[in-house]
Amino acid sequence: MVEFLPDMICTEPDMIAETVLLPGDPLRAKYIAEHFLERPVLYNTVRGLYGYTGWYRGSKVSVQSTGMGTTCIMECAYQLIEKYGCKNLIRIGTSGSDNPDIHVGDTICSLASSNLSNITVEEFGTYDYIPTGDFKLIKMASETAKENHLRLLVGPTKCGDMLYPETDSVPSFFLNPLSAYRFVGDEMEGAGLLVAASHYEDVRAMVMITCSDHQIYGDEDTPLALRESKYTNMMKIALEVAHKLDEGGK
């Protein structure tokens, strides 16, 4: 049993669905609830982390904002799993990229998240643990994108704890866009979610992100005011995966 902090998410036990979409931005949670869900109910406002439950094509789906960083998303994940019995956790966030094959607006699915955090040090010591997304969820997302003629790129991602790191202290493979590692995205929450979910045999997690800014193609960057509502392809794929899970994809 994880010892979690109080008051991150506070609602009745049956208010949250088994499948939860996890945007970092509370306004993205609000946008999804208002534009995609039928009969949405706001079940959480604690710390400004809006949480909604509604219906998408007849399937019960929740959308819970997590805030920024691995600590916040891990705390939300633990509470959703242990307090509310959630089984499928899908991050829907934004990322940067330094990969020349990625452009702003591209939807990305993370195979594995290489991270600069110490969130696994206590458990794994000197071993490098690279958390991976659930294969079944990634496969469902890929198939869903193909069925709906949506562009989805799958590959390894990076996860850091700082928006503006001192580059002298960052490993070169986190900075070199032409390295053999070929990371497709760079964000701040994915590894936290995947590590949290890995503690449970019956919990699946996946990280989907949309490239919102690019180190090479900076003129394509999305203004901050539009980021909560602009990336509907990612939202549609995640919601369709939630529907498929409810329809029997378990």
C-alpha cells in the first residue's frame, strides 16, 4: 500500500471511471469534458486539479488533470488506483521535440520514457529502470489512429524535471537531435505515470503527447493560450481507446 498525501483528489468512490485520461492542464480537462463528453460531472476541484466524469459513445470515461511534473502525476495516479480502483491511465499532454522527423501538432505515443529524475533510485539502486507503456494500450492507440486516418508516431521519449535545465549537467543524448537514440518527444510527466502504474499487476498506463514546441522548427510553436484546446487528434484517439476498453478490449 502506497502512503499518499491527502486531498489531491476528493470525491465519492463510484464517481471515477476505470479508464481515466490525464491531462496536465486543468483547462484541457475542462475542454474535453465540455466538447467530447455527454452529461459531464465535475467531481474534483481540489488544488485546482479539475476532474470530470461523463459518457463518450455510451462508455463511462473520466478526465483528471494532474498538474506539472513527475511528483504530481505520480500522486494522482496512486490515488486514482488505490482510492478509486482505476485500471487504465492515459496521459494526454504536450511535449517539446528535437527530432527532425517530428513537427508541431504531431501526436506521439511513448514506447518508453528515459528520465533524468531519481524516482526509481530507491527501488532499483544503480540499475537503470526505463518504464514502458502498456503494449495493449499502445497497439489500440495505433490501430485507432489508423482507422480514423490520424497521424500517430510511436517511439521513445524523454522525461525531465526542469523546464530550463543547465545544459552542462544534462547528458548529451538529451540534447543532440541527431543522436542514434531518436527520441520523439521531451516532456515532464510520462515517466512518473509509467513508474507508478508498474507497481500494480492489473493497471495499464500509456503516454500520449502532442508536440507543442520544437527546438529545430521553432516557428511552428503553439501559443500557450491554445494548448488546452488545440490538440483534438490526441483527445479523439484517447477517447476511442477508452471506448474500446469499455466495449471489451480488456
